[in-house]
Amino acid sequence: MFAKRLIQKATQTLHLPHHSPQHNLSSVTAADLDFQVSVHYGIPSTASIMSFDPIQRLLAIGTLDGRIKVIGGDNIEGLLISRKQLPYKYLEFLVNQGYLVSISKDNDIQVWNLESRCIACTLQWEANITAFSVIKGSCFMYVGDENGLISVLKYEADDEELLVLPYQVSADSLAGDKVLDLKDGDVNSHTAAGTIQTDNNVQNMEDKEISASCWASSNGSILAVGYIDGDILFWKTSNSSSTKVDQGGKSSNNVVRLQLSSAEKRLPVVVLHWSSNNSAQNDVDGHLFVYGGDEIGSDEVLTVLSLVWSPGMDTLRCTGRSDLQLSGSFADMILLPSAGEFIISHNAALFVLTNPGQLNYYDHDSLSGIANQHDKRVSIASAEYPMVVPIVNPVMTAAKLISLSASENSSKTPFEILKHLRKCSPPNLVDGIKWPMTGGIVNQLNNDEDRVGRLYVAGYENGSVRIWDATYPVLSLLCVLEGEVKGVEVTGSSSSVLKLDFCSLTFCLAVGNKSGLVRLYCLDGSLNESSCCLVTETKSEAYSLTKGEGLNCRAIFGLLQSPVLALQFASKGAKLAVGYECGRVAVIDTSSLSVSFLADCLSQPSSPVLALTWETLRQTDDHIKSPRNSESKIVGKIVELSLYALTKDAKIYVINGGIGSLISPKPLHLDSTVISMYVIDGNITLSEKLTQIQEDVMDAAGEDEPSQDTTSSEIDHLKPDNHSQNSSVVPLVLLCCKDALLLYHTKSVVKGKNKPIRKMKLANTCCWTTTFKKFGKLCGILLLYQTGEIEVRTLSDLELVEKTSLTAILSWNFKANMDRTMSSTENGEISLASGCEIAFISLLTSEKNFRIPESLPCLHDKVVAAAAEAAFNFSLDHKKRKGTAPGILGGIVKGLKGGKVSNATDLVANSKSNLNQLEQIFKRNPFPEPVIFNEKDDQIIVDELDIDDIHIDEPASVPSTSAPNVQKKRGSEREQLFDGEAAIEKPRLRTREEILATYRKDASSVAGQARDKLLERQEKLERISRNTEELRNGAEDFASLANELVKQMEGRKWWQI
């Protein structure tokens, strides 16, 4: 024995890879790890707020845990994750600019760059933000806080910076100003639908807390405000009309009150939205969408009120009320404008978000049916958000993420196989409803054939299986395999799918269900499956199949009526091992579609088989039949295999893979709860001490000696270095339990000896594990605990390398049975599902398949942005050439056409033309502080203006230039008519130095200055008189031009307009 040890150590010393750069490839370090979410589908269960970009057609959903889901078209979905896992209070797009603004609970204002999917800039607001709004078509934002201060922010895209502009409006600056005059008022209800009169006294409004508000007109003349006590008040901001006394109740000049319920205690009005009426001839009739305001304890409904004002806005009538039943607790709702519009018109659609993570869509046709409902709770058809990967409907019960590799047994490459499967792709129709989210761009690299193909396979409770192309971060459905095979009647074919396995060499998919059936599919299309073989324990029958567009089933094995808990292809795919809940194991020959053996129950009493793993014993040169061809061919060297079976009672059995007999005289038995088992080949690197322990175990495998377990106290002594590493030349067995990891030599397992060469106790309860490779060699194991924590350990000595959690990566918490739908590839790509979400996590920095930025879908379409900008500019130029620029003439022409015209384009055109003017307004404080200073006993307070502070300059001459430049310099007609000459400066406050320089003189100089001032005032008044005369002449010319245009338009026929 001593001589044998000397020979072994000398041989190992000669073969040590000293200073070789490749010798440490089988170990994993912290530098090799970088957890990234490469794919995410589904709406988070914590979704709470929504926003929509009407130009880019993108929907953003904010959550309570710091995530933002962005949904576009063509299966494009993105997930933005903030480091602060806090709820979002506000969420709005900078429309058509590629940015999204969010405000978290701690008043942190974040601007997200949708193109790079990261935060461009942040701004921490000192006070609690209670109101927020983005000016449509601009980069300006209003921010209101708890102190009553309204501020204006501007986002500078070039500098990626949020600027706080000087423009501010405080509550004190408006104190004493009577903005709205409030008196008693009620609603005249045409029917009893939803508006019940209350007491006539509306007092103490300053004590009422506002909970929601929206404009209730398209021209800004009416504001709807919801209160925490359930009241809804319509404030008229225009003084042109007054409400008169009506039979239904008393009147109010500027406010009308509405109540949805007569109950004493009502729910707060949480959400208010308004859309215009299609048939209305004014700007105030429409539909009001309300959540809240009803009696406490009532059902979750969304109320839609149809409101009609009298021609003179004297009375308000509620002509209809409809209550939409909600599928869950309400989270948020938004109205979507039609394509190309900014404002909410009569063609608006509706999104309703409910918990947990359910999104329902009501199109215009669905909403139009409830406009005239009278006091009726309706249940109209809504479209539920079509999940790219269904998880709940139907229920996902098994999943597997697969990497496709080139096979020497197949003439087709993975790219060709994916191309073949795409031909089987079903049409992507969702109840015939066209969803409004069409934004985003799917990016695909040019070297498709060089990409590593990837499939995502999911099994469902109804027995069906769905396959997606997961080569790129945008998944596409390839085919749906139904549980029932047409033409073959088998009991239990629609049972839940429990297990999936795939052989990347033969491209064969195995599906095991709860009734004990195993179905085989060939995905490469090399076999013309015109028949399906049904194999039972006693007979085998062939059924003819109709060649359809999808994949046909090759064979169905119904050997036992017991759930299939384990499936494992052998290395070359010629054999498939099946483990049943009853404790029996079967091996299927996939070449001949026959049963090699069906072993008896492994343990007494029977215990379910949890895991199966193949191991190579020795190689021969025999021929076998390929599962791809009926004739005999060489698959390589044929391998005689041993099969390791792990049962639920923590026993490991070693079975001869050829005949089914037990190799081990007795099973290895543990007193623990097992999870998984792995057979590791001889490519991992062990420390010198572990190698010594391995040799001792091999020598004493047949002897009854104490186990040489290693504990956590010996970790520091087991770290490998460059001079003490040795490669394992024999396979090892890694057994994962809920509380420990154990590494065995295969000889100990075969002998049934519980003598691990390494044992690592775990601090928490482990529930799922997987191994992964780096540069083609096994290097580490990942463990998921029931607490949601994730650990990565080396395979060489099970040391901890990295520790993180589901919360840190995805903001997820571990849920029961989550491990059933988890899977991984050998390259460290992990798929997992929770609730309505599914995610792919990339583990290794060296794995570039999902980490290429060019392969990610783009969430901002620059082509669409440029096209929209060009369309708006063209519309504005077209109106200018026709002389119908937005303003008085535009209103005249619109009136002559006899109908309402969507003002979305006007809105954008006006905003674009006035952005510079708007910025100039925001760059100054509308309420500047008066200049106050003291000097000795004299106090001078400058708080008012006189004519001396007004500077009037003569209008500058306009040089001759082209028409566009003339229009740009002169400004629009509206500016000249109502704003006066742009050269006239605004009155300003004098500084202290100017006042001292002016008035600190002797008496004679002061008298002379007074005389000069009188002359200057006379000159200024004369210039003001001349300017006024010019403006009056211009107005008369403009009026004559308008009258002439009216006469011309009246003489035209309707087809000439």
C-alpha cells in the first residue's frame, strides 16, 4: 500500500500543470459572476401605476418595489430596476423623447433613458411631493409639494441633468385672490342614475382634502375635483356663463356638486378621468370615469358617467351611469388617446390595472356600448393582457431552458432547426382585439447562424407543451403541442405535465405527465412522423397520423399509471430513464421505441424516485441504431452506462443501465431530506487535502472505518493553490440536501458507504440547486434557499464564492413550488417563474449570448420619433401656407367645416412653436420679492412701478429676407395682435444702486431732473399713442381679411372645402 501511494503521488506531481494559464479553468471566482436579468415577461404582482406614450405607443407600469415594466409590440418587454425598492407615486413619459420620469415614495425624481435602460439623472426633492405633471410635448414638468409650492423642472437631454427653473408659485402668493367663487349647488339628474342630491349647503371647502382631479372639458373651462369624503365638484374656470336655478335643486355660479351615493360614509374619490363625447357640439359634454365615491363596503367597480351640459352651461345632467365590474382590487386606470393624438377624445380606449398584476383592456367599441346605460352595472367584455409566456392561464407546471448545439448525428444546424420550428408557429391572435402597444424595435444580429440556438419549453396543467425561440431576448412562440394526440386515444393524455427533458444531440423532447405517460417528439424534422407508436407494459401499437402544420408525436409510453417524477436522457440520447412516484424505474430505447427494462420497486416500502443520473462505465465499439434513422450507424463509441437513482427517503441506488439489475449490494442511506444529485466527471480540480481524503476513501471503501468528513472549521486549510491542485480522475457524486452538501466518491456510493470526502452544512433550508460550466468545464453549483437567498459555491471544495438574493436581483420573494418551474443551462443561464412573471438570469460574465447590447430590443423608436416630428412640422407649415394658422382664422375655418376637429396636431404644433417663449417665462420668478433696504434712519421700500420704469423703444426695421425668415422674426399674427411688439420690455424693479444714484442729489439737480422726466414722459406717451394707432389699424385690416375669407368660404360648395 505504501509503495502504491508513492507511485500515485509521483505520477500526480509529474502531471501538475505548473504556472499554466488554463489549469484553473474549472474553478469559479467572484470575478466570474455577474447576475443580470436578461429576459423578463409578465406584469409584476406589485404593479400600482401606469403611463402611456401616445406617439411611441409604449405602456409603462410602476410597482411598489422600485421596478418599472415597459411594454411595446411584437413581444417587446423591458424591466427597469431601481436600487431603491420603494413604491412609485408618479410615473409619466416625456412623450416621444425616449425618457420616462418616475417619483418614488422618498421624493426621489428619476429620469430613465429608455434607449440605454438606465437612470439618466436623479434629483432628491426636499419636501413631500404631492402633485406632478409633465407638459405634453415638452421637457418641462410641474412639481407640487406639501408646502403649497409649485415648481417647474426642465430636463436637459444633452447634459442629462434636471434643472430647477426660477418659476415658482407659492400658496402665499395667491393668498387673498378669489380664483373660484363657491356657492350652493346641486346636479340636475335626468334620471336617478348615479347622481343623488345632497344637502344644499356646501361650506368649509378649505377643510376638504382633494384626492383626485381632472379637466372635464376639452377647452379647459371645467375642472372636476374629487374629495376624500366622496364628493365630486365641477369648477367652472370661465366666467362667461352662470348656472341658473333649476327644478332639481339650487344653483351655483361657478361650481356644481355630484355624489355617487347618498350614504353618510363614502369611499374617497381615488381616480378621475374624462373623455369627450363624439356626438356633442360643445367642448364640455363627455364621459367621466370615477373610481371611489361609492358607499363603503360596496363592490369594486369603475363608474362611468355620461354628462351633458345645457347650451348655456346653465344646468348639468347625468344621462347615464355604468359600473364596470373589476376582476381584482383596483390599482390604476388610464385612458388612451387614438393613434397620433395627444388628448383624450371620443375614440379613447381604457386600461384598468388590478391586483395582482392583471391588466384589462377595453377598446372604443366596448366602451361605446355603455354610453347610454341607465343606472346599470354592466359586465362588458375586456381583453386580458396576452402574456407572451402564460403562467397562470393555463397554469405552468414544468419548464426547461435548453441550449442547442451542433450534433454530429444530425445534418441540420441549430439555426436550421429553429427555422424549421418557426414554420410550425401558430398565428398570434388574441380574441381579435388589436392592442394599442406597438412600440419598440426588435434587434437581430446579422450573424444569426453563428448564434447559439436556445429554446424555452413549458408544460402546463392541461397537458399541453409550448416551445419558444429564446435565442434572442425577445421570445417568439414556435409551436404548441397538445396533450391529446389526434387519432390516438390514451387515458390521461390531458393530465398535468410534470417533467421535461431534451437531448441536444438528437433533438428529441421527452414529456412526462401525472398519469404516467411519456411522449417523445423529434424537433429537427428529419423524421417524417406519419405514425405514432403507443407502447404499454404488455403491447406496442402503431397509429397513423395526419401530417399537419405542427410537430407530430413519435411515441407514447404508458407503462405505469403513476406520476413521472424524473426524466433523464443518456449522454448520446439513445436511452431515456424514467422515474415514477411508485418507486420504479424504466429505461426506454429511443431508437427502436421499445422498453429496455422496467425495474421493480427500488425500496421497501416504496419511495418516489426524485432524480436519475447516468454515468459512463466503459466503452465498446458496438453499433446501434440512431433515433434519427432506421438503419444501424455509429453514434461514436457505444457506452455501457450505470444509472444512479435517488429516492425521496434519501437512498441512492446504482442500476445497470443495460439490463436493470442492481449494481450496489445495498443503497447509500442518509438521514436527511434530499433535493438533487449530480454525477461529476473527472474534470474538476480538488485541493491536495481533498485528494488525500479521496484516496483514503478509495482504499478503505470496503472497510468499516470512521468517515473523514470535513467541516466548516477546515475551510481555510482546504483552499487550493497553484501548487496543490489535483484533477479528479474518477467520477464523484454530489448529493444536495436541505441542510447540507455532500461530495462522495462513486466507489463509496456503489458500496453503500456513507463516507463523503467533503461535507458542508448549510445555514438555511435549501430548495433548488444547479451546476454550471465555465469554458466547457464544471466549475460551480448554485443554491437557492427558501428565504430567497442565492449562493454560488465551487465544486472543488464547496466553498462560498458569492451570495445574493432574489430580492436583490428581481425584487422577488421566494414562493412555494417555485422550484418546479426553475431550470438552467450548463452555461449558467437560469429561468424561473413567479406569479405572472417569468425571468431569465445570466450568471457568468463570460456568457455573452444574452449580454450583447445590440440584441436587446430597443424601447425608443427613433424613426417613429422623427416621423412624428416631421408630420407635426408639415402640418404647421401647411396651415401657415393656407393662412389658417392656429388662432382666430383656424377657428373660423373649423367652424365653417361644421364639426369638431381633433386638436392633437394643433396642440403639438403650438407647443413646438411656443417652447422658446414658454422657457423664457419659466426662467423668471412670476412673484419677485420687493427690494427693501435700510440706511441709517431712512427706510426706502420699492414695491410699485411708475411710468419711469417702462422703456418703450421704436420698432426695429425688418430687413428683406425669405418668407420663412420673415415669419420667424415677425412672429405669428396672434402674437402681434394680443402681445404687442416683442421689443417692448417688461416693467422691472430698480436696484438699490439705481435708486441712490437717481435721488441722492441736491435740490436744484432734483428739480432739473424732474423737468427732464416730464419731457421724457411726454415723449413716451406719444410713442405709446402711435403704437396703439398702429395696432388698431392692424386689427381692422385683420378683421377685413377675416370677413373676406368668410364670404369666400360661404360661396364654396361642401366638396370644395
